[in-house]
Amino acid sequence: MAQYTRIEVATIMKETGMVPLFYHSDIALGKQVLQACYDGGARLMEFTARGDFAFEVFSALNKFAIKELPGMVLGVGSITDAAAASLYMQMGANFIVTPSLREDIAIACNRRKVLWSPGCGSLTEINNAEELGCEIVKLFPGSTYGPSFVKAIKGPQPWTSIMPTGGVTTEVSNLKAWFDAGVTCVGLGSQLISKEILKNEDFVGLENTVRETLGSIIKLRN
């Protein structure tokens, strides 16, 4: 069962402005990544469930977060059907992120009042998602649309909350473009938690990068 309500999760997304994305099959390594992000100030993590037996890894990481990392909100990404969403919610997923808009996932998550963020790529999809109760829409892939798309959407729909994933980097100029356009938060995967960091197990470096990126976001918003 989720430890945080959909409103609490949406609020944390808005307040911190960043959701790290991560997947690895090694539980021990995953805990170190989670700890580094937490120590760097992140309070959200999207575990992108893309591998075999990923649910076992997520279960272990979520138990670790609940016990050792107070205030850390773990969710699951790359969910493609309601059955998978239900499985992860049984393991305590606090939010569900999908690559596309799926009504069956919306129904499953809404029933348990768990935040869900669907990948959308048009104004029609965004409207449909909001009509189904979506709090924060995932713009995916962000690199295809860019900040100008967000700005165009926010014109007629200032109430729409958008989280771009893909095409977002830790560079200040890139972050500035997105936040100036009006995004609520950004999803950062390999640009934040790179293959080099994982290969070299540079968790101190990861902690510093997370801290610096969050600091940049705070400055850009002020």
C-alpha cells in the first residue's frame, strides 16, 4: 500500500522539481543509488521497471526506503497495463508512470488514490488524461517536443502540470529552457544517473550532481 497520497506525491514533485529515473537489476547497487540521491536532496525516485523480475528489485528498494530513508517517495515507471500497475501498488508504489495514456491504468490507480502520470504527446491526449483525473502529465519523449511545446500548451491551459522526460539534462541552460516554459518538474534518467556513475560506483559524485541540479532548479524558479 502506498505510503503517500496522490496529492502528497504531486506536491513533492512540484516542490522539488525533479524526479530521478533509474533501473538496475542489482539490488545492492540500487540501494546505493537510492541513498546517494536521497543524501543529495532528492525525495522522489521513479524505478523504471524494464527488466525481468524487476518487481523483486523494486520490492527490496521500497522496503529499504521505508525503513532507512524517511520522506523518500518511490514510484514505478515503464508500466504498460493495469495488471502491472496493480502488482506494483501491492508492493507499495507511491506513483505509477506510463509511456502512453491508458485508461485501464487510470482506473486502477484512481481506485486506490495513487498518482499516475501518463506519457502524452498531444493536447488531445493531455486533455483526456486530465479528464481521467491526472494531476501531472508526462511529456514523452520530451526531446521530440521541446520547451516550446510546453509553452504553447500552458498558454490556453495554465492549469496543466507537465513533467518532461527524455531530452532533459542537468545543464543549467537546458533546465532554464524547460522551467521558463512552465514545467512543474522534470524527469532525469541517464543524464543524471549515467552508465559511468554506475560502472565506477561513483555514488559521491552522484550525490553531488543531484544536489547541484536541485540547487540549479531552485535558483531558476526564484
